[in-house]
Amino acid sequence: MRQCTPTLRPQDSGMNGKGFIDPDDFAPGYLRRGVHRLPRQSDDGPWVNSQDYYQEKDIIPELGFDDDALDFSNPSSDEQVSAG
């Protein structure tokens, strides 16, 4: 597989969307300038970007890739260029 794209599941349709980074917590200029290109997050998993290393270091290794929120594909080189 060349690409993994997060996709909303039916149960995520009404979630509260917010920016990927919290400007009060972590907002260097290079991220603020490109924030429109970053994915959005929510306040409910798996759509949360906590930016907390000590919390995520234990959670992430236990996560599996068999999740209907992840769309794995193998697009051709032309498709990758047009999507990005």
C-alpha cells in the first residue's frame, strides 16, 4: 500500500470539528501558515490530536490498522499528484 487516508465513519457524521492544532497550546508560525492544509480533529477518538507524548506513547503502539476509519489504497503516480 502506498497511501492511507482517514475517512469519516457514519457514526462520526455529527462530530464537533475543530482545527488540528490548538493555537493557545502550540501555534508556531510555520504551522499557522499551513493550518488550512492540515486535517481537522474532534473531541472524540480516533479524531483527537492531543499533542501529549506521554499519553500517546502508550496508546499508539497498541492501536491496530484494522479500522474502518482508515482507507488503504495503492493509487498510481498520476492519482497521487492530483490528490496532493
